[in-house]
Amino acid sequence: MSGRLPDFLGVGVQKGGTTTLQRLLEHHSGAFLPPAKELHYFSLHHARGEAWYRQRFVGAGAGQRCGEITPYYVFHPAAPARIQALLPQARLILLLRDPVDRCLSQYFHSRRLGLEWLELEPALAAEVQRLEGSDAVLAATSGRHLSHQEHSYLARSRYEQQLPRFEALFSPAQLLVLRSEDLFAQPGRVWGHVLAFLGLDAVPLPPLAQPANAGRGEAAAVPPGLREQLQEQLQPTYDWVASRYGITWPHP
């Protein structure tokens, strides 16, 4: 089969800075990423087969490290095992954003794209019912579940339910877990960590005009009481991430 397989993947999270990471790595001469972000091979397009996936990397130079970034991978229940089966030595990057902020950002993202027709509180209340049976659907090679991908606001912020699937299949040395907010507050430091993790030559941080794929600030209008409710619901996530990775977020 022509084409190579990736050396690294950005597996999550949605609305966590993965588009910015893609743009930064595209500037590094030692890295090759397909022009189109989010190939979804291990999630939506697994039925297309390995030959199709390899074709996405035919443009890579002999000395380049190949990678791709699809933030749905961390949430898709079948993706970790599929990745391990094809790329057992791959290095995986996870950017974790404050769970409440990520939840709200995804909701407003879906609204902007016309994928969400419910107001915020009804959408959050409908989530469990919307996701019912999704794991069984996604177990199929060509399985797709719209709400699992687009209406999973709280569920995709429950990192303690997602990361252990990768921890069980990959060594700690293969996982780089970073705080999304640090990518924007201290981009040079995070950039250095990423390059060292991927074995790429140290180069200056490429210019960052503004966070890529950023929202429009709609979450600022969410009532404080609702934010507090979401923080209570997601408290197990905050506690687990702090205990497991030493990553914390300040609460208002």
C-alpha cells in the first residue's frame, strides 16, 4: 500500500484548541499533516480501510513525522482500540479545556452551525435521552450517531470516562495531556513540550494571530446559577483530572 501511517495523533478534545495545534504544527518543516483537519478515520470513516488512510499521507517527506488531529477520537468509544490496533507505537496529544467552558463552547458551536435547535437548558436536559444507545450504534465499522457527535455537551466534558480507555491501551510515555488554556496563555512553553514529545527539532513558536476556530463569546451571557449547576455536575471530572494529571481550573 502506498502512503505512510501517522507517527502521532491529536485525539481531543473538541473546542479545546486542536485547530490551533494543527495550525502550529503545519508551520514545522519536520511535520506533515494532511491539509484537511479531522480525517475521522478511527471514528466515522473506518470502513474506508487502511489503504484510504495511508493515501492521506502520501505527500509526506522521508524525514518528516506524520500526524493528524481529530478531536472526536477521544470521545468515540471504538476509536482507542482501533488506533491501538493500527498504530500501537503512536504518540497521542490531548488538550483538556475547563469542562464547563468546553461544554458551553460546544453548545454554541452547534448552534452557530445549525446543528442544535434547542435552547441551552432544554438541550442539556435532553442530552441523556439523545445519547441513549449510541455506543451500540458506533460499535459498527460504519456506525454514525448525530447526537453523539453534536449534542454531547456534558458527556464530552467527562474526561474521567474517556481518558482511561487510552491509558489502558497506551503507555504513559505515549500520552501528552495538556491544559488548553495554557496553549493560549503560555504558547511558547506548550509548543516546546509538544515538539519534545514528538521528537521534532526545536523551532520558535509560529505567529499566532488569535485562537483558531474560536467562538463569539456567547457563553459570557450564561447565567452564573447555570454555570454553578454545571460545575456541580462535572465536579467528578475536575477532581479526577486534578488527581490524575495535576491539571486544575479556577472556579468563579
